[in-house]
Amino acid sequence: MDSPADVRRLAIMVDYLFGKGVSRALAKQGFRLYYSRRSGRVKTVFYEGRLFATIKPNGAMALSVAGATMLSRSPRFRQNCVQVSDDVVGFVKGGKSVFCKFVRWAGENVYPKSEVAIIDGSGKVVGVGMAVLNGAAMAQFKSGAAVKVRAGLSK
């Protein structure tokens, strides 16, 4: 059962991590937050029985593909995304890393070790992962890893 306080807590976390106003893309109900028994901190977030995000010990939010898809409805969330060329979308869906030469565009909020969503040319989320470089460097470099993909969109 979700409480208004839990949804508000989640909205504050999303706005802090991904940009002010991104939380408007969240659904108003259906979230369930699970807390650590030892520390009392949020550990995981589920939306209608599916994993939305895992909260890391350092406070970062590791989104699932479903969570990134929900947040991608917000125009401001796009600044946390990396757009790849359409010929590597299949590899990303399979969980393979994204290399710099295939990055078409990266948002301003993409920093090393930040959580990012990987989108195709049409703006659809195809995977999530952790950035290796900042967004500006991804577009400039022609070799090396840009994003370590954690999960790809299952076909």
C-alpha cells in the first residue's frame, strides 16, 4: 500500500537526482517503497509490482527500464539521456556497452558515474546504465566506452 508521504518522498528524490520538475511524470498512485530494517533508508521502489528503481547506498537512483520509460515523459529528463545511433539499438537491448562513436547526443546532466537512460532516434528508452564520461566528451571522442549498460529493453 502506498502512502502520500511515500509518493512525496519519491518525488523529492527524483527531482533532486534528475532535475526539478521531472517528478511530474510520476504516476500519482501505485508506488511501493521498501525500507532497510537497519538504517530506515529507502532500498527499492516498485510501481504496480514491477521494479521502478533501486536506491544505492550513496543515494543514487538506479532506474529500471520501466522507471526510465515513465520518467522519459518529462522533457527535462531528456537531459539525463544518451541518444545512440539506430544501428546499435539491438546491442543496447542485449545489455552491451555503448561506445563513443555511436553516441549521437548526450544531455547536459550526464556526468561520469551518473545514471543515464539510453534512447534511440525516436526518443524511446532502450536501456539504462552508468555513464563513463560526461556528455560533452561522449560526442567528441571516437573510441572508448561511453555508457556501461546495466539493463536493456527485452525484446
